[in-house]
Amino acid sequence: MSTTTIRLPDDLKARVAKVAKETGMTPHGFILEAIAEKAALAERRADFEAEAERRHAGIAASGKTIPWDEMRSYLERRATGQAARRPVARRLAK
């Protein structure tokens, strides 16, 4: 395991110490957990954006999509157990 030094403003250091104590953690453990959570959040965001780009590329390539009002109605009917015909994708209006 490597060592990294961070400089915390005194007020942040005090806040970390207080919250860590209240949650039964050490300040070190609290900081590690906070860094891990922030890294995971950034990774999830990057995955989300990559998936959005992939889907947008698919729409751009096919030129087809389903209007939100139709998809929403379909999903609402399905969620309540009603029979629902799946909407058909069609060319985007220009």
C-alpha cells in the first residue's frame, strides 16, 4: 500500500474528525471511504455518459426513435399489468 499526503484546512479536518467519531470510524478510515465513494461515483458517471453516447450513436445511425409520450404510456400500462402493444420506432422528425 502506498502513502499519499493530503493537506486539509483546519476546519475540514475538524469536521472529518467529528463525523468519523460519530460514525465509529477513524478519521483515516473515513477519508479512505470518502475517496472510494467519490471514485465510484465518478466511474458510474463515466459509464452512464458512455452508455448515453452509445445509444445516441445508435439513434443517429438508424435515424429512428420512439416519442417519449408513446413510450411512457406503454411503460405505464406494462407497470400496471395491462396489455400493451410495444411502440414502433420511426424516423425522427426534422
